[in-house]
Amino acid sequence: MSAIGENPPTNKSITTWVQEVADLTQPDNIFWCDGSPEEKANLTELAVETGVLRPLNQDKWPGCYYHRSNPNDVARVENLTFICTEQEEDAGPTNNWMDPVAMRAKLEGILKGCMKGRTMYVVPYLMGPPGSPMSRVGVEITDSVYVVLSMRIMARMGRPALEHLGDGDNFNRGIHSMLDINPERRYIAHFPQENAIISVGSNYGGNVLLGKKCLALRLASFWGRKEGWMAEHMLILGLESPEGKKTYVAAAFPSACGKTNFAMLIPPERFKGWKVWTVGDDIAWMSPGTDGRLWAINPEAGYFGVVPGTNNHSNPNAMKSLARDTVFTNVAITDDGDVWWEGKDNPPPAKLTDWQGKPWKLGSGTKAAHPNSRFTAPMENNPMLAPEVNDPQGVPISAIIFGGRRSTTIPLVYQSFNWLHGVYVGATVGSETTAAATGAVGQIRRDPMAMLPFCGYNMGDYFVHWIRMRKLLKTPPRIFHVNWFRKDDEGNFLWPGFGENMRVLKWIVDRCEGRGHANETSLGWVPGPGDFDLEGLPGFTEEKLAQAQHFSDDEWRREVLQHDELFFKLYGHLPKEIIFQRELLVARL
């Protein structure tokens, strides 16, 4: 085999490990990636020549390309995702577990000789700003040029990673091979105690961009518990007042609850002079600072977002972010190289090629773009990218917001009484499923802190870690819960959402700064109808706001009973503080 691309790094730990993987997988060539613009141009040209990427209309979409994945490989596979700890109990009942020795033997058998006739790419990458004590280095070995080009968008690839690591050996060892994209041989295995990941049989981003969910959440949450910090499935935004004061907020929402929209919120006309800056749209690493506050960085360098429903009304900044140098996956395309998806600003053309490469016509009754079609875009495209995004110290978090999709029961916004109560609020987050996903509309799926698929260890111990973090913080963030999706009796949304969520955000920031008014209730601190600025919101009255904020003790008694479903599963590791908070809530009701 021969080495091509950038010269191998001088770090002996990396070169020795890469040689071991090459001996196992037997590639024809080894390509050492450096992350340079020249390398991007050459690999993009190769991807186009081999049919992995297709150029879009460069007048409409400069620097943008289209990728179509195998129809059996279009989403994360939670049932094939494993946490391989020495003890099954450490992975917990909400994760799939396999003995690490057995799993490694199984996967090494699958990987043996799998890259014959292929190039093995070595991708060093840095998660987090260069120079930050919170940042981590990974090296992903892959046989997919799509993965290389996507990783250079999503992480700081090449030289920044090698410079951050120096001569050390504390880097994540990640191996990925597409194999033949056979679901029967598809595994995403995490080895937290070895700082290693192996992914085989897939080429979908969530399964193979190993710096994202695999390292930045599943493994990082494991490290954070051990080292006294937090890796969370949270956006980070900064709200700047007309006077220039910035307040930073982290928020965790399950999928389909408006996370990216909130991270890129544009304030309505009523809030002229206010700005919302995006620090991150998906993942937050948070650590106690010397000042006793919680400081956060966004470990990523790009956005891996869902495309359907994204338009200039729902998220103008996302549309600007994906306007250039973006890889689109599984959207529909036109004959002249334009793209389309359900929920785009313009109506569908009469004729399209759908996400599977088949002709599509209006009225066909099928989706032109896959519901989980994606864009991979550099964060530097975002016109409201926070200047602090590369600050090694990160930003201080004043508020943590949890939220879910609930048509009843849960008010628009309320604040927890204290940190422990806030942990209970986050631990009981639930979202309604859709008929397309489950066959039953309105079923509540519990997703604690929006981390259920991403926590790399026992979820009961995860709650313990949240509780212990309070002892490390002199000034902990205030904790809130929001619900943009409350409906009236006719099934209409009570709250307008999108940019108008600024009104809720403003109240949250006011509460953090000791200004906003709220009433004490059995749930927590709740704003009254007169506590929101509703000016410039035509047709929306204080009565309607009161309806969006309404909750009944009877409904909440039923809600508390539903909390037990997850708690019983975790009972052996459930902290007594969670049980105590449940009893306090029952007593207040």
C-alpha cells in the first residue's frame, strides 16, 4: 500500500495505530488529510468523478453538492448502537450493551481486509476551539470520501487537531468502513473506557461522522461524569440587548421541537435593536469556571441539519447558512441542478427527481425529499454566528431551557424553583410522537434532557451527575421549561412560535437578571398574562396567553404517574433526590 495526500504526522501514537488498522483492513492507499483548501478541491473532484457527489447549479448554489444515500441507510440506527463497557450495569437499561472484548472481536472480523481496492483516509479533527482546555482530538479512519468532506465541515480538521494534540496520545481512535452498506452488518459501537469508536455498514452522517453524536455526546458524557463537566444535546445562543449586554442560554429539545430555529431566532420588529447570536445549534460542552459559573463551548464547526420545513419564514438564518459550500443529502433535485424539499419557500416544480433517484410528479402521493434529508453547512456561513464561538474559554450560561412537543398539559413556559427541581424538570421531558413514527398520535415519549439516545452511560447515574454539578457551581444557571406546541380545543397552536419566541426568551433573561415577574405555582414560577410584552402581536390577547399558560392539577396528577414509567426502569440507579422532588410535586398538587 502507498501513502498519498499530506505526509504522515510526527505523532508516533497516531502513525502506529493507523498502521495497525491498515494491516487489518488492507487498503490499497493511505491518504493523510490536512484539511487544506487544495485537498478539499481535489477530493471534491474525486467524489464527483466517482458519483458520490453531484454538483448543483453553481449560480443558485455556489460550492454546493448533492449526495444520495442508499435507501436502507437514511437515519441513525439506535437499535444497532452499542455502549461497550466492562459491566452491563454501567451502560444502563436505556442503552444497548455488549461486552467490549466480544464486540471488538466481532467487528475486527468484519473489518479484516474490508478496504482492499479502496483508499483509507486518515482524518485528524479537533472538537472545540483551538487552545481550549475543553477541546478534544479525534482521528477517524474511513473509506468514504463523503465522510472526509463532511467531517471537514463539521470539525476543525487537519493541522489544528495535530497542533492541539502535540506528541500526546490522548485522542479518540475512530474506525469507519462502509463495507457494502448491508444492514445485517451495521454496527455503531462505542468503547468509553478505551476512547474508541467503530462504525461499520453505514454511510449516513449520524452514524459515521464520528466526531458528532458518537464522540461529542456518547463518549464525552462518559468523560464529563468522570472529570466534572457536562456534554449535553443543547443549543447555545447569546441574546444581546440594545445596550450591548449579552446573556447566554443553553437549551435542550428532542427532535422536531424547533431546536435549530431557536438557535437562529430573529427577533420580531417589536424588539428592534435586540440580536440573537448563534454559538451552537446542537451540542454544548459545559464546565465550571473559576468564577463559579457554568461556561460552555460548541465543539462543532458546522451544522448537520434536517432540511424539510426549513424556509425563509421558519429560519432565515439557516437558509443563509446553507446557501453556499453545503452538501445536501436525500433532497429532491431538478433537471437544472436546483434542489427542493417539502416546506421550502417555493411550491414544488411539476417535475423532480426524488431522493431515491426516481421521477417525481405533483400529486404522486409520495415525498420528494426524504423526511430526514439533511444539509451539512459550515457555521461560518451563519450571518449571526457569535463572535465568541472560537473563544477558548467559551461563554457563561445564565439559563438552561428544556422543552418538548406537547399539545396539552404543559404551559408555554415556567421556571423551576431551584437546581434540584430543574433536574427533575429536565429528567421528565416528554414529546408527543407522530403517526408516521409510531402509528399512534399523541403518545408521550420520555427523553430526559433530550439525551436518551446519546447518554454514554447509565441514565440514573446521569441524573446523579447533574445533581452533583450543583456543588461545583457558585452561581448555577436558572432552569426553565418551554412548550411552543400547546393547542386549543380545535387543534390550533395557541402560540405563534418562530421569531415570536423572542418574547418568551426575553422573560427568561429578565428572570435571570432579577427583573421579570412571576407567580409561584405547584409547577414552579409562572409568568402571568401581564408579564409578557405582547405589543406588535396582532390578534394575540392576554386571554389567549393565559390559555397557553393554563394548567390543571388533575392533568398534572396524571402526568406525574407517567413519569414513573422511566423511573421504574432506572430504579436501581435513580438518585433519592429525584424521588424526593417527585414527592414534593405530588404534595404541591
